[in-house]
Amino acid sequence: MKKTLLATAIAGAAFASGAQAATVYNEDGTKLDLYGNIQIAYYSVNDANGDAQDGIQDNGTTFGFAAEHAITRDLTGYLKLELDDIKADEMATATDDSDAGDTAFVGLKGNFGDVRLGSYDQLIDDWIQDPITNNEGFDVSDSTSAHGNGADQQTDKVTYTSPSFGGVQFAVGTQYKGDVDSADSGVDQGSSNASFFGGAKYTAGAFSIAAVYDNLDNTVYADANGDVDSVGDQYGITGQYTIDTLRLSAKVERFDSDISDGDSTNFYAVGARYGYGNGDIYGAYQYIDVGSGTFLSELDESLQGDQDRDETYNEVILGATYNISDAMYTWVEGALRDKPNDEGDGVGVGVTYLF
């Protein structure tokens, strides 16, 4: 799962990545932390035939290193290396020849902002999708799941994030694939290529709004003739408002498909998360318009009285956590996907221990 640590910063006993970290070295302006977690869960989820498939599985167990050092008084270098290809439920028998990793980057930060190079979550995930659902097991769908799982967008990146100027912050970056790289589809593009992504965020007190665009130029497919092209574009807008320990959020997001037989898709979602003292209660609702003509096309059709749509779905996610201690919590979640044969509907329950 994409989520490694559940609770948000607004919850009373909230956790953040590295919040339980152990500092193993801190001298002469250099600091090294170790952190991690073990996550194990039970899931029962319906397959395409409507049959429940259940089992105990690892849920994103992670081990990480975080380091930083003061280069000058106003400039800090840092790194993060996070390994998550750990099968906590089958450690004695798991065989996986893939690279065991999730996040690896180096960067510089100071009064000028932040520059980061390496592999890490895409900007649209952090600023647009996570505020709606960044849960333990079940998230609403998004413009990334419409064209893949997003791992192809996390590698070979450089991002500049500005400081806040009166509440306004922006970020721009690129994913660079050189001559030796192979794209996500496994088709060698044969030449170097740089994508573009960027976004802006405005924060005023308890309210914030963010917009992100990604041209997905290195997320490609091969057509029937073997020609390689980008899958399309993705973009979205998300607003958030916090009242004490209650966070409310809303999102409009789109995957604009360039695939000849692909479907452009709009996503309209609202979410809420409430910290009740011993954990969080949270939920989200999303309306998905598959085959939509334009961004906000559902709104356009409603205003014009035209309800001719290709395919639509409703998604509902509900969940709750309970903090056993500062380092351990349990959770339960359920999902309804509104698909034929109840595909994707399911429940999950799990436990996480943080260190």
C-alpha cells in the first residue's frame, strides 16, 4: 500500500514519517536517524467475478534512513533512503528479485527553497490525492490509477519547491529518461526525454488550495503499430479546511487520455478525517465519470441538461484507527466501488508498530 504511516498532523496522537525515529548520530552539524514500521493486515476483497479473496499480508512494512548536515548557516544537505519491499507476513519464504525500495533522494534546502533529486512520490499524489484518502488499505481511485500504479512516475526526478510567499508556494520538476532508460511499458524510447510537472498551493490560516499538472511524457504505451507515445496528461485541484481536529477536503481531478482506445476520466471527491483523541475516524465519497469529454464535463452536461455519459461509478471508503500506544495502532477499513459483480468491494483490518 502507498500509505506507510496513517494519522494526519491534525490528530491528537498523530504520527509522521520518522516521528518515532532514533537519532544514532548528531554531531558537528550532521544528523542521522533510523526509523521504520511493521505493518500486517487481513483483507477480504471481491475479484472481477464477485468472489471474495482473503488473506493475511504485509501492508507496507518500511525501514528507512534520514540524514542531514549543515553546509553553511543557510544551506542544508539531506538524504532519505526508504526500503519497503519487505514481506512481514512471509519473511521466511518470500522471494522477490525486484529492487527493494520505495524512496531514495538527496537534496539541498535553505532560504531559496528546496531542490530534490532521486525517487519519491509524485507531486500530484502529495498535493491533490492524499488529502482525500491516504489510508491504510483502501483509497479512492485517481488520475494515476487510471493509467497505472504510479511507480513509473516516481523515478529519475528533480523537483524545485519554493518557500512560501505570503501563503503562496509553487513546485516545478521533471522526470528525465536518458538513452539507456526503458519506459514503464518496457519499450525503449531510443532517445532521451524530459517530462514536466508543476503545481501551486495557497494557504490562508486553516484553508488551503492546490493545483497540479503532469504531462506524463515518460509514461508511455505502444500502439498496434509499435509506435511509442505518452499515455496523456493528468491534473487536478484540491481544497482543504481544518476545524480543530476535523479536516474537510474536496477534489476535482482528470486523466486526459491520449491512448487511441483509452478513456479520459474525471474524478469528483470529498473527504473528511476527525481525530477523536485515541485515533482517527475518516471517510470519502467519489464520483467517477469515465469517458468524459472535458475537465468538469459532468458539470457542463448538468447545466446544459445533457446527461448522456459513457460510464459512471460511485466509491465510498470508511475507516477508523485506534492508538494502542504512541508507537502502535490498529485500524479497520471498508470500501464500496460500485463495479459489476461488486468488484473491489472489501474490508481490511490491521496493526502497525512504529519505531
